[in-house]
Amino acid sequence: MPNPDFADALWIKSSRSADQGQCVELATVDGWIGVRDSKLGADGPVLALTATTMRAFLSALA
């Protein structure tokens, strides 16, 4: 499976993020969900998850 390209993705921050911008950001590209740490900037690593994997991850947190 090819790696998704998040270079031009629209990243969204949680409305509950800290004023300093230290938060998790999410974006979607071609059926993938990207997760990154905003304090590392646009060049930081992106964790790419399928929707199924993201649901399993969120379910495990509950």
C-alpha cells in the first residue's frame, strides 16, 4: 500500500488545543487520516492511519 502524501493537506486543530498551539492535528487524504504534533511544525512526522485503524485506536481509548 503506498504512503499517502499529506504535503497539501488541510490540517485541523482541536478547539480544545492549548493557546500555545501544542496539540494534535488531523487531516484526511485519499481515505487516510493523518495525525501530527503541531509543535513539531509542518515538517514533523505524520502518523497515517486507515479509518478502520483510527476507529480501533479511539475505541481502545474509551
